[in-house]
Amino acid sequence: MRVFVIAGEPSGDKLGGALMAGLRQLCPEVEFDGIGGTLMTAQGLESRFPMSELSVMGIAEVLPKYRALKARIRETAEAVVTQKPDLLITIDSPDFSFRVARQVKAVSDIRTVHYVAPTVWAWRPKRAEKIAKYIDHLLALFPFEPPFFTKHGMACDFVGHPVAVEPQASPEESRAFREAHGIGDGPVLLVLPGSREGEVRRLGAVFGAAIEPVLTEHPSLRVVVPAAAPVADTVADMVKTWPTVPIVLDPRGVDLAQAGLEKRAAFRAADVALAASGTVSLELAAARTPMVIAYRMHWLSYAIIRRMALVDTVTLVNLVSDTREVHEFLGPKCKAESIGSALIQTMGCPDSQIEAMNVTMARLGEGGEAPGLRAARAVLSRL
């Protein structure tokens, strides 16, 4: 079986790597082609071009790169049609993925699968009917999603969220992390500014300023910043202006397994986290690390998205648990003073948020079969 698989950002690479491993387990003779990152290349993919070219978010941010992205869409669709795989699997990155799938479907009958159902329950609900014209099968991360798509004739399977079954650091590993970095028993603030260059630059100053009131309240506070490899240099420059010298975890040049272990230990060791909006909120929930979510984007992107939104929160823990326990500060509300106050409040009273995390993880399949394998079964069962 030949599969053309496409991911456009680190979270998609993670999903793609797990799905590819599942397909290889169930169908050992499978062959892969397409675009992906390090986790997908570890499963045998030779990416046609660097995945980082597709890691662009926001309407205003995409515009300067529109012509280059359009050329990559055409190039990728032509490669799929030429290779004639048994399956085209696109993973997240809908602006890129759906355009490729539409062009492929226009000239072929290649079966199309998209992993991560678009959030039609949050905004742009008409997308479900629209994508049914060129997507045959959807793999959903959340249990409430399938009915939004099956009513339009698409197959849609809930396969669970990978974060619910990922390994977590033990208390011993957490203590070892604290000892290795000379933290001792003092409070730890984890700061996660994102994995894209643009968002790290936009959030760096406000995150640094938000730390100041927390330091005043907790003078022995240590700050830990796990940096994503593509933005590690940017993170290193960003923290130079912060009011404290943080511990920056740079995964470059470190064994992949060791880097993952240190990151998990940092999550477990933290008393609270300040994170950019995104799937990292689920990683923190899996580690039961209380959090505050913040995000700043171009004003035009924010204005358009806010007008189209159907929900009052973007934080996944809030959505899945059907609570609003996680404080979030988006767009013009992303201000250091408000974020700092929320961090202090969350550190002082984390119990209700931890309960929301427990509910979230149970609903996402904590303790069950790995979603990558479940996704592979779903794909093969509908061939």
C-alpha cells in the first residue's frame, strides 16, 4: 500500500508520526511519500520540501507568503496525482491541506483522508458541507465532532487525542529535574511561547513582563522555558530582556528521547504554566499542570476570527471539560498585568482547574489504545 501523507506544522508532524507507526504495524508493506517533519521522517518519510515552509498562521501572516504557498499547493497536488497513491492523508493545516485535496479530487479518484476535523463547531460551520466534496474520511480528535460531518455524507471516526495516552514524568523524574537545574523546592513557572517564529516574537515581551508580578509575589520563583527546536535561537534572544534569567531547554543536539524526558519532567515539576494558545494546553492538562493561556496575533486576524467565532473560549481544556476554569487572554486582552494576576491566582487555588483537567483527559481516552493505532485502524477499515 502506498500512502501520500502531508503535515504542515509540529503538531501535525506528531500526529503523522503516530499514524504512520500505526499503519506500519497493521500493514508492514506500506510505503510513504509526502511532506513532514522529524517524527514523520523517523517513520520512513523523505519530505519533499521542509515542513517549516507551511508553518504559517493567521490571515495577515499568510498574505506575504501567499504566492510561495500557492506554488507549493500546486506542486504537491501534481505530485500526488503523478504518484497515484492508494491514499492521500492530509494532517491539520487546513488552508494548505484542503486546497491540495480539492485539486487532487478535481482530476482523480484518489481516496482522501483528513486527520483532525476542522473546528466547525467553533466557527465557519458551512465548511463541513464544503469539504465533503473532496474529503472522503475524517479522523476526529474529540468525541463530539463526528455528527457535524456525517450528516453531510463523510465518514468520520473519533480516534482519541494522542496527548491522553502519552507518557508522563514520574515524581522521581520531576525531583531529578529540579536537582539537575538547582531549583530545589521553590516554585516553578513554565513558559511556553509557541513553536512558530511569529508567535514567539509577538509574545516574548508580554510574557516577560507578566513574570514580574509573579516574581514579586514569589521571590524564589524559577522560570523554565522549553524551546521548540525551530525557534530555539529566537527564544534565547527573547529571554535576554526578561526580569529573571530562565532555564531554557534547547532540544537541538540532544537525543530525541532525552529531550522528551526533560520536557515531561519540566511539565511535572512546574507549579503553573503560561502558554500560547494551542494544543499545548492539553499537554499541560495531561501532566496536571495548572495554566494560564494567552495569545497575541495581528489585529486584522483577531478581528476577523472574533466576528466569526461560535464559542466563547479557544482553550481546549475549557471546551472538552465544558467548564471555563482556565483563564485565557487573547488579542487586545493579552496584557502583562492581567496575565500576571491570573498566574498568581492559579498558583494559589489550582484545585478546580485540576478537576477540569481530569474530566478532559477521561473524555479524550486516557488509559485507552494509542490514538495513532486507532486512527490507522479507522483508515484501513474504510478502504
